[in-house]
Amino acid sequence: MIYGVDVLSFHDVLEICKTPNKAKLNKAAKEQILKSQKNVQKIVESDRCVYGINTGFGPLCDTKISADETALLQYNLIISHAVGVGKPIDKELSKIMMIAKVHALSKGFSGVSLDVIERMILMLEKDIIPVVPEQGSVGASGDLAPLAHLVLPLLGLGKVWVGNDIFPTAEILEENDLLPLSLGPKEGLGLINGTQFILAHAIKGLEKFEYLLDLADMTAAMSLEAYRGSASPFKKELHEIRPFEGSKKVAARMLKFLKGSENLQAHEDCERVQDPYSMRCVPQVHGASRNAFEHLKMMAETELNSVTDNPIVLSAEESISGGNFHGQLMALPLDYATLAAAELGNISDRRSYLLLEGKYGLPRLLTESSGLNSGFMIPQYTSAALVTENKTLCFPASADSIPTSLGQEDHVSMGSISGRKFNQVLGNLVNILAVELMFAAQGLEFRRPSKCSKIIEENVAILRSKVTKLEDDRLIGEDMLAIAELINERKFVVN
């Protein structure tokens, strides 16, 4: 993969995270970078006033800076903007930010030098990853504060991850015989303008969301097996006359998961007319969430392959001070995806509740000795609590805007908050699905000797390798954590 030249997917970025040397700069990319840097130098040598190159920033854009002061201008920009607070984001998120930033800068419209870009690539390859606080970006003039922290180590400042530990940057640079860099004209602005904090959260969330969408389908099929529901709502003919792509895909997957089920055969001659919505409407609800995933994926991959700093340097004669740094284009789909992920948890909790009701041959609370034992009563409380927490996280951050920079930045996206909330909801969804999986596996114990489909039986075996059937009350909180760990480790077969 070639930085600045190839069109990268979000999967490509995650692959580079694991193996940084899979992405390089080639001759064409280097030529783009050097040409852009030369264009900036020509602007500096001219008498023209160009924002961010020989002027101050934000409301100080009308203050001209002399050529002798440009290096100090860029240094001051970085240190003054590194004002993030809160816990550090995950190291992997910082890596994704670096990869996305390198790719954008390497397109040759930002005026950042080859030395700076190569230092960032070297840091990735040596696993020297900047520590970035989670709060402080309003997602408008880019992710200014997070990106300032991301590039502090280029100046020998800030802190870095090495392995799983955090060290002062200066100490690690000395160990690796590396000197701090001095930034030239426009470089500081090119480094901290951009949407890479928002984008990193989108990419990380997409990775998790993609698996959880698949897992939610399989989990729903397992619950339907335990409930002995009907597979007829998943027939192809029904979804061809309302042909949303997400719904069609989920319906086909449900039929695949249920193929050969003895439990559903037992349902064919029963008196039930139809199942509750949480069983019957899986294609429509899960499908809507899949549509949101596809929308976010399209938007994130467009952003990944874009130039999002300011100003954009087209030539030595033309630079454009525009708004490519504005996070609204990512904030809206992130808020949409957050709602879509929360809805997967909402309907999962309803299926869990159905399995506890004691209907259609299942004992109440999924235990044969209720009274003395509470059975699975209380895990549903946890699920309900997480579902409600997710609902509170669904308020769209992008609906708010607080002017900054003395009104120069009078509309901001808050997309950084959208990205963080999206990943919080996904984390809660893992535990909600863990509860449903636990209930569904227990329900299937009361359907034996009837067999499920091959893929459902395989997943029941995976779950039972960590969690045994509940006979009497025990520390089932530990069971839930064990199942959540199986989910996080991608142990369940979902395709």
C-alpha cells in the first residue's frame, strides 16, 4: 500500500496498524510532497499574504508574520493547541490517527515536508505512538487539540506509548538516536488541521460494528431456536417486495442460520399465528442498522482518502482557505451509526426478555427451580440498564454547536464526541449480546434432544466451552464476562 497514492479502505488502515511496514511512500508520493513544500516556500518568499503560512491563526489571520518568525509561529501553534484533557485514547486509535494523517499529507496539498512525514512513518514502524487525550476537540477547524498532542513528539515534547507503557518523548527519542524536528512554514497548521481524531473513532467503530452486526444476526437465530419461533418472516419473497439491502441480507442470513433446525420443525404444527416483533422483525431492524453501517463506511472511506487541512496549496500562485477541516460530514453519519448500534441492543434485550417469560415450553427465568433460585432474572436488569445508557448516548452531538475562536469558528461539528459515543455504545452492545447469548444457550437446553442447525450448534459448543448450563444460582456475572470476552476475541462463528 502506498501512502498518498492508493485509495485505502478502513480495513487497509487496520492492517497497517498491525503491520506498519505494509504501507510506504513511493517515488510519486515523494514527488507530490516535495512539490507542495516548494510551493509553500515560494509563497513565503513572495510578498503575498496567505493564511497560516505568513499570518497568524483563527481570529489573528490578519496579523502578518515575517519570514524569520515562521518556524517559531509553527512551534507556538503546536504547543498552544495541545490542551486536551481526560484519559488517553487507546493506543490503536492514536496509530489510526497517525496513518490517516500521513496518508492525507502525502497527497501533496498540505506543504508538510518529507522529513516530517517520514518521521511519522518511522515512529509507526518503531511502535513509538503519541499519547492523545480523549477530550478537547469540537471537530471544526479539524481536531485541533488531539492532533496537536499527536504531533508533539515530533518536537520532542509530550508523551508516547512504547509497548503498553507511557514514557516522556524526549527519553524515547534519545534511546533511538532521534532528534526533535524543527517545523517549517505551514507545517504546524498542516499537521493539526484535519479530522483524523473523528476518523480514527469511525474506523475503529466500523471494525467492531461490522462483527457485532453479524453476531446479532446469529444471536437472534439462536434465540429463535430456543423460543421455537417461525422462520417464515425471513423468506426471500417477503423482502423482494420491500428491497432494502440490509433487510435482504439479514433475512438470507437468518435462513442460513436456521437451515436444518429440528426446533423450527416442531413449530410448524403449533397454534401460534405469529411471533413478537423482536423475533419476527429481525431483518427490518437489524437491516436498518446494516444500512447505517454501509453509510458510515462510505463516508469514512471518502474522508480517509481526502485532504482535510487548511489552507490547501494548489500551486505557488494559488492556495485556498476553505473548510475541508469541518467535521460535519463525519459527525452526522457517526450519530446515525450510534443510533443504529443502540437499536441492535434494544431489540436484543427484548428477545432476552421473551426467553424469560416461561412460554412455549420454557421454564420461567430459564430455571426449573425458581423461587429458591433467581435463575436469569437479574442479568436482564443489566441488559436493560445498558440499553437505557445507550439511549442517553444517542443524543446527536452534531445537533449542538458552540462558537469558538472569537466567533471566527462560529459553527462547529462536535464530531469528536459523536465518534467517542459511537464506540461507547458498541462497548455496551457487546455485554447486551452476551446476555442474550447466555439466555439463548440456556433455553436450548430445554429443547433437547432436538438439534439446531449446524452453525448454531457450533456456537453453542463455543459458549459451553466457557459457560456451563445453569442448574442452581451461581456467580453468573462471571459467565457474562466470559461470554463478552468470547465476543471481543471474535470466537463466535458468524458467517
